[in-house]
Amino acid sequence: MKRAVKLFLLVLILGVLAYMAINIIGTAKEKEAITRRIQNLPVFSFTDLYNEVFESSFIPENQACLLMYFHPECEHCCYEAEQFINYAPELSPYQIVMISYDSIPNLKQFEEQYHLNEMENVTILHDPAGDFPKIFGTKIIPTSFIYSKEHKLKKIFKGEVKIEALLKYLQDEEDAQS
């Protein structure tokens, strides 16, 4: 009887270890796939505040862009939104796309409160299905992804970031020299 219990425990422990190893390998492969996918602006489709579809292909080529995953109640996101309007002229050459899973009424209120509707280059998108974290591999709010004019990933900022840092990575080397 003792031998059967020992054998059962050994098989159980080996099974648990194998299960854990498979999960670790799967997670690592998933992270690697996401890292590869976001090196170029990934394909996505969300809705704007008027329930119109907005796809990643709508972001103009030859224009650097900032994608920001945010929530209207996040104080860091609010700080960054304030900075957007304060630095509107410096940000005007770049496309800014802000994505949130919060309700459309809350997103509209956020847009109006921070006067983002006055900036032609800012688009706020609604992600009701929660696809952003699956596509971009992060649930951290705020997270900012900066893509070059060629739509190649230049930088990821997780958490609050100063506008000067965003501008540094949005600018091309040519822009920075002029």
C-alpha cells in the first residue's frame, strides 16, 4: 500500500511539474509572438466615439504615431492628456490614437474635459471587447507605443511619461537635427 501511495505521489508531482513547464514554455512563446507582432504597427480595429470603425490602416503612412492605452479615471492618463493640449503645436505633426475599454460616454467626457476634441491629430477609440491587451501584450495603464513614419516600433513606455520623452521618440532623426 505504501509503495502504491509513493508511486501515486511521484506521478502526481511529475505531472504537476510537466504541466508547469508546458505553461511556462507557452507563455514565453506567446510573449515572443507579441514582441514580433508589435515591431510593426499591428492590425487592429476599434470604434471611435461615434461607433465608426477605425482600423490601424487609417493611420497615415509617413506619419509617426503614438498609441496610448488609457483609462479616463487614471490620474497619470489625465496628466498626459493635459500635456497633449499644452503641447498641441509640437504634437501636431504626429497621429495620436488613444484606446480605452471604458464606456463611450466616459470617453466623450474625457475628450471634452481635456479639450482633445480641439486637436485634429487626436483620435480616441473604444475597445469594448478588450482586444488591445491581446494584440499589444499589456494591461498596464497607461502604456504608450511610439511608431516611426514607417510604422516601426521605436519605444514603449509603461506608466506615466513626460511629454518631452514622447516627443523625443516621435521625432525623426531629421526632425531632431532641424
